Amino acid sequence: MVYLDHNASVPMSASVIEAMVEAARQGGNPSSVHDYGRRARARIEAARKDVATMVGAAASQVVFTSGATEANVMALRACSRDRVFVSATEHVSVLDAHPTAVAIPVDADGVVQPPVVQAALTADRVDAGDAIVSVMLANNETGVIQPIAEIAAMVHAAGALMHCDAVQAPGRLPVDMAALGVDLMTVSAHKAGGPAGVGALILRDASLLRPDTKGGGQEKGLRGGTENITGIAGFGAAAKLAAAFNGADEIARRRDRIEAEVLQEVPDAVVFGSDVPRLPNTSCMAIPGIGAETQVMALDLAGYAVSAGSACSSGKVKTSHVLLAMGADDDVARCAIRISLGPETSDADIDGFITAWIDLIHRLRRSAA
């Protein structure tokens, strides 16, 4: 099986697994003052530093969570702002995080334009000082990269806070929280090659949040409960690898080859977000007339793992809200699949996938004729 679903979860490397095994073997509670506790605490703090380095932040700014979903919900529910604005193409954990969130539209390429954010804040007729805006760095379905620094500058000029879900970026794009100018940033371990069940919310200032889970005082008093030492150790090891990765150009070349060769054989195929900057590993393509579920299942049988949109909703027969927000026709959006490559994806993998996919398309179209 060739794995082409890295935006859902990145396979763990041997070094990440070994870091987790060592942490599990060592044991200890990081809140204990004896030797076992001190060593567990040191392991967590080393990982905190590695995660911070991955996104150009300071270790003191990192709060570990159970994953990106929790971090997103914390950012939007536990912040000191009452009005929440989110882009229409956000992950569902952001869209559903606050009951009164106002959706900010995107253009046909899936990009949030800063003047549109400014208009949304102005139209709401509330003090922008009571507002927080959330826009993801790179979309999980299309790979489209947002102009976060521009948006953040405008948001701050209005007196509002800026949150950014940067989950898909580490290991694919350089990430610098300070350069982006955001106040809160979400990252996830398993999207960067670490274990599932661990994430982090990175804060410009801890005073931006009210305590989310009380009891124990862990994570600067913002999230009580004994830390997931094993998972955090794996996150730290993955963060080191993600920060050092420099193979984006080669991955982008393979992605572009998939799109070019499929479009040559299937001229009516639609590539979403291809006219704007995207993650180098991500392609979201629709084959009109062939449902996404049909393609995913057939490709799975052929030995290729891809997905139909977000991993959090791909098991449901539901049109992508991301593509609909971009203005895609419902019938076309239902035919879109996501291919997301990884560092281990080879040219041979791409050759086989292109052949299998084109074969499948022609076969299904012939049978439907």
C-alpha cells in the first residue's frame, strides 16, 4: 500500500518511536520532586523547547494539549475576547469552537483577503478590542496558504487578537510565529510525524487565556492534569525532524507531475487552489461525474491511500465545506479527493498512482456511458 494521506496523519519515524519508548520505560510523574519526577520533567521541558523551535517561539510560550482540536477550542473559548471571527474554510474544530462565531468568506482560490477581514470586524459593530480572529496558515484539504502576516497586522490595528491554526505547516513550510505576528498558534504532533493525542497551543502571552481545565496547576495553570509524557516526548522528536526538513521542492515537483499528467488525460479535471501558493505536498482534485467515495475505495483496492477531504469528516457522505466556500459547484465538490505526499513518497509511487488513477477514471466513465 502506498500512503498518500499525509495531511491526515504522518507516519512516525524510528527516532520518534524510540523517544516514546524511552519515555515510557523511564516512567515517573513530572510533578514529583524525586529523581524519577525530575527526569520526567526534564524530558517534557526538552520537548517543549523543540516544539517552540519548530515554530520560532520560546519554550515558555508552549502549552501542551491533547491535540489540535483541544488547542483550537481553548484558543477561541478560553481567550479574553467575546466576539469570534473565523474564516469559512477552517477546520471543523475552529468552526464549531464558539457558538456565535462569524464566518469570514474566502475568494474563489480559497484565500482570505485582509480587507474582507477588516470589513467583517467593522460590520459587526462591536468594539474590535473584544474580538479574536482565527485563520489557518495552510488549508488541510486544498493546501492553500493564507497571508497570515498581512491579516494579523490588520487585526491588531483594529485592536483584536489573532489566532492561527498552523497544524499543516510544520515539516512543509518554514514557520515563524513572531514573523507571522499571531497571538495564539495551534500545532499538532501527528500532523508533523509525532503520535496522535498530543498538540500544543502557543501563546504570545499566557494572560490571554483563562484556565481551561483546573486542578493540579500543570501547563502554567492553563490545563490541569498530568502531562502525557510519552506523547510529548514523541512530539519533541518529531518537531526536530520537521524543523530540519528541506525537501519541499522535490515533493512539490512530484505533486505538480500528478496534476499535469492527470489533466493531460482528463482535461475536465479540476485542481483547487492551483493559482495561489499551496503546501508543496497537497493536491485537491475533482473528477466530474465520479464521486469521491468511489475514487477513494477503488484506489484503496489498487493499493493507494488517499482521502476525500478532511480526515475528520472523510468517513461521512458530506460535501466539503471548504470547496463550497470557494464557490465550487456542489456536484463537482462531491467528486474531489485529496492527495497529500510525504518525504518517503518516491517517483515510482507517483508513476504507479498516476497510472492507477487514470485507468480508474477511464474505466468508470466507460461503464457509465
